Amino acid sequence: MAGRASNGGKPAAPTSDADLFRQSEIAADYVEGLLDILDYDGDIDELVSAGRPVVEVVGGRLQALVGQRGATLEALQELTRLAVFRQTGTPSRLLLDVGGYRATRRKELSAVAKNAVEKVKQHGEAVRLEPMSAFERKCVHDVVNAIAGVESESEGVEPNRRIVVRPVD
């Protein structure tokens, strides 16, 4: 059901950059309210990147908003998406980042993916990675899909959904 909204299975309507930026503004206002309640300082940037609304929060003392392995960040992202949905009536693919966590994690996951590809190419057998969030799996799939001779597939059910990297026949 990837690429489909929860609207009876119909493809999601294309969204303009202006609509996406409006979603990022709504999200930024919501996150700013949360920061005020928590008495955290952070600079908030809203933008549109790769066809998605994005909100980035930077500043000191924000690690608690990321949590262990990004779990708190994922929860905050879902809450922020709900806030956008309440105002727009449209599901959002908003990406929330705090303290550059996602950029750092993307680099780490690139190394994990390349390591798995090397093992697959060396031994010719599938490699199962640890369970990952949807964001993490997308990062790994992107790296694996760019390399010839291997493919990746997600298996399992949340929260234990993982990637299997295997040789291409």
C-alpha cells in the first residue's frame, strides 16, 4: 500500500510546493508550542525537500526529543503529522528532524547497508538486518537499490520490521 493515502485505496492527490510549505509552517508552529511547554530552546526551520514538508529543530539540550534510537523523535513526528492533518484535512508526509539526528543516522545506515551488501556479495547468502523504523529502512533501501547485483526487501511486522539484503539471481 506504499504511495497510497488512507482514502479507500485511491492514489493521493498531487500536492503543490505551496501546500507542502504550508504543512511545514503548521508543523513548525506546533513544534514551537511543544518547545515552549517543555521550556526548550531551539531554532526551527521549515522547508520543502524532495517533495516533502520538513521541519528541522536545532539547538542545545535537545537529545531528550530524539530519545533512544530516535524513538521519541518518531513519536513527535507522528504527533506533528496529526496536528497538520487536523488543520488541513490532508495526511502529511512531514519529516521532522531534531539536532541533525536524521542526517547523522542516514550516514550510519549507509555504512550498515554497504556492509550488508559486501557480506552478500562475499558469501552469496541473504543478510537480515536488525529491526528498523520506516525512515531507517528507506535509507537502507536507497543505498542497496543503487548497487548492482543485490536487492533489498522489508519483512515482518512493526515494530520488528526489518530489511533482508539478497543477491539478485
